Amino acid sequence: NAGVTQTPKFQVLKTGQSMTLQCAQDMNHEYMSWYRQDPGMGLRLIHYSVGAGITDQGEVPNGYNVSRSTTEDFPLRLLSAAPSQTSVYFCASSYSAQAYNSPLHFGNGTRLTVT
Amino acid sequence: KNEVEQSPQNLTAQEGEFITINCSYSVGISALHWLQQHPGGGIVSLFMLSSGKKKHGRLIATINIQEKHSSLHITASHPRDSAVYICEAGTASKLTFGTGTRLQVTL
């Protein structure tokens, strides 16, 4: 099993550009989520999904869109990049739809810089 | 005040020392997780606790539900334990993460 595969590893965007961060898991996990990690702050939830066709907003959803058309894939779209979106992004999945109930499996992260 | 507070923020230890990292939370939780973030950035789950104590190799995690406190202990620390350790408090509605404790173990 590959686990959680997240691409790209690094990305530089200009303000106003759009892009999609890819996330795929091969563990048949119900729960998938996107976090951003900024210096001095804990991981913050952007969006999450408890199953195919179901998505919901997290703590910091503005400027980001997600979709979950299959159990395996959960892409994160930046609609119009802003410097405030410079961060490290992590995708994570969990077996249980109640995410507290089983360990999170993380992708390797994407370091995004918006200039 | 953050819902999850970790201490210390930074910790330097010599190889072989016993290490304790603390996590206090203010919400009622269903489970608490300890994560390890490697210097390269990858994050792995170490423990999931809802009560008592768990042990895996040189790592021990404890939780006191009444006091809303958890500790992660590392016995006989080694330079490969150098990482950021993150506490994650899970409720039925959300997960909240501490800001992490950066551990550096030197020879």
C-alpha cells in the first residue's frame, strides 16, 4: 500500500494563479482532510470529507475548494492564490468517519509559496 | 487561550536522558493522539489514548481524563528521536492540534 500520496511536494505561485493539490489514499479510508501548518500555529483544518460525495468546511476554508468524487481522491483547489496562503499543506485520512476514533495517516506535505 | 497547550515548546536533551512532553486541553475529548513530525516534514501517528497508559518501545503515553492532561515520555533518548511532537485532542465534532514540542537530542 502506498498510504496517502500527496503531490506536488513544492509549488511556487504568483498572486491570482490557481492550482490543485492532489491527494489520494489506497486504504479505503472514509475520512479525508486538508490541513495547513504555519509557524507557531497548530495544524488547522481547511476542509474535510466523511465519504464520497460529502464535504464540509473546517476552521479556515476561505479561498479553497474541495470535492470527493471517489473514496480514494480528495483534491484541494486554490481558486486565486494570495500570499496569505503561503504555507505547508497536509492531506490526511482516517479509517473512521469519526476522525477522533482512529489514527490519522498523513501525506508528505506540500510547501506552497505565493509571491 | 488555545484549547490544546503543549509544554515545553522546545527541548534539548543529551542522548540517554528521560524526556517528558506535556499536553493540557480544555475541551472534553473522546480521544487524544500523539503525533511525530520528522525533520523532513512527514507526520506519523504514535499513540491514540482515551484512558490510562500505552507503551511502544521506548515511548510511553499517559492520559488523566479528570485533569485534562496527557504526557509523552521517551526513555533512553536517542538522536533519532529528534522531531516535533504534536498533541491532538479529538472530540466528536473536531480535532484540535497543539503547536508542537521541538525536541533535539544530542550525542
